[in-house]
Amino acid sequence: MTDQLLILAESGAAASEGLSAPVIGIGTFLILMALLGLTWLTGGAQQRKRDTTSRMDPDR
């Protein structure tokens, strides 16, 4: 029964000329990776650390 449902779904997708599931999955993955890259770039994790002697820390 399940195999007939899969065949019907594949033929329906081909007949409607819509996007296939792998195309949607790859597109979603690329969008999420781009958002992760933007978050990493704007997060400040890659910035150089300042010299500890030049910091003016009132607690030291």
C-alpha cells in the first residue's frame, strides 16, 4: 500500500511540474547556512582580542 502511495505521489509531482523534494531540501539548507554565516560574521567571535595591559579595568 505504501509503495503505491509513493508511486502516486511521484507521478503527481511530475504531472504538476512542481519542485522536487531534494531541490526544496537543498535550498533550505543553503538558506540556513547563509543565515548561520551572517550570524557568525556579525557575532564578533572572530575579532582580535585586545591586549590585557591596555585595558582599563577598574577591578584590577
